[in-house]
Amino acid sequence: MKSGIPYLFAAYAVTWIIHSAYLGTIVSRYSQLKREIEQLKKPGGRS
Amino acid sequence: MKRAFPILGVLTALLLIYALYQALVVAPTEQTMGDVQRIFYYHVPSAWTAFLLFFVNFAASLLYLIKRKPAADIVALVSAEVGVVFCTVVLITGPIWARPVWGIWWTWDMRLTSTLVLWLIYVSYLFLRRFSSSGETPVLAAALAVLGALCVPFVYFSIWFFRTQHPQPVMGGGGSIDPRMLHVLLINWLAFSCFAFLVCWSRYRLEKLQRDVDQAHALASLLDPRGGVR
């Protein structure tokens, strides 16, 4: 069998791309939520 | 609790690096497939972690149906979401491994097809949670999750019941594995399980915060003299 290194690299890279993308969505939602909280804390503030 | 998260995060990152080193350097090279077999150390632990998370989703959904505790509903949502992420990894790394070994990216055999169906069930669950605005959504989603969980043992044992191209399961199957490979596999599973736990934890906190903010918005609307109900 030919070297499977490119496939191995692709599988490992794809795994971490998927996990990083998901973590990215969590971080972005958290930042958005923090902005909303700041807005709510302002006197009479409501988004 | 706030201090524990970064410490656990660093420990998990170190464990993941160690597990990667074990998978790429320490694990022996498989004689027939060569280095491409090392995909096994990401593919199988991801599948086990997805199954574990779907089991947590099942238990939390059942608890929610019985006790109606909001925390159980959040745990169910979070475990399904992270489980889908791990199941996506399984469905993508599998074909990447199959191509050089079987000569094809995909075949409609029972293990592969049932895994795809399982993924679709949990994606439907997440769609239901995301797009339904009915007050009964958590109950409907919990019922779907309890039924969806029945698919998990079917996927795992499908290779016993049907003639399939997929190898036998490492645990509880007829296949045998080199003890050194098993050791590396278990290290990777531990690392991915810790990682999944931390991701679930942060997602749980986010969801709880989101619900608190939604409640605050609702309250602010009620108290708003410009247009809300007083």
C-alpha cells in the first residue's frame, strides 16, 4: 500500500478544524451575550 | 469552580498533545495498512465519545420528562450538540480512512448508514430546539432524544448482526488488537472525553447565561414604560 500520510494528515486536520470551528461559535456567542448583558446593565437600557 | 476550568483546560490540552504524540510516534505501525491506520486513534475515540454524549442526552431527556428540571433540559441540549460535533468527526474521518484502505470513500453498508441516520436524528433534534418556538419544544425534543437513543446500540452492534465491510468492534467484538495499540487508543479516548467534558461545561454555562439574559429581556419588556405592560 502507498503511503497514507496525506490521508492521515487530512483526518487529523479535519478533526481539529471541526472542533475549532465549534469552539469559535461558542466564543462568539459568549461575546455577543456579554454585550447584551452590558446593554441590560445600563440604566433603562434594553437592546 | 471558576479557577478549576482553566486548570482543567491546560491539563486537557497537555493530555491531547500527549495522546497525539502516542498516536503518531509511539503506537506501532499496522502491517497491512501502514501509517494511515493511525486515523483509528481519532476515529474510534470520537465515535465512543459521541455515543457517551448521546447516552448523557438520553439520561438527561428522560430525567426532564419525569421531573421537568430545566438543568436536565440544558444538559440534554448541550450533550446532543457536542455529540453531533464528535459524530461529524466520525463521519468525515471514516471516509478519509476508507479511501486508501477500501478504495472507496463510502459504501451503503449497515454500520456506515446507521451512523449517518444517527447523526441525522440528532441534527433533527438540534433543528427542533433551534427553530421551534412552542413552549412544548423541550418536551418534544426530550421524547425525540429518548427514541433517538435507541439507535445508538443498534449502530454499535450492527456489525454483529449484518454482513458489513466495517471491522469488528474493538470492545466486545470478535476482533483482536495489539495491547500497545489498545493503550494508545484508551489514552486518546481519555483525552477526547476530557475535552468533550470541558466543551460541554462551557456550553452549559453559555446556555444558562443565555436563558438568564432572555428572562431579563422579558422582565425589562414588562417594566418598560414606553410600551411594555405595567
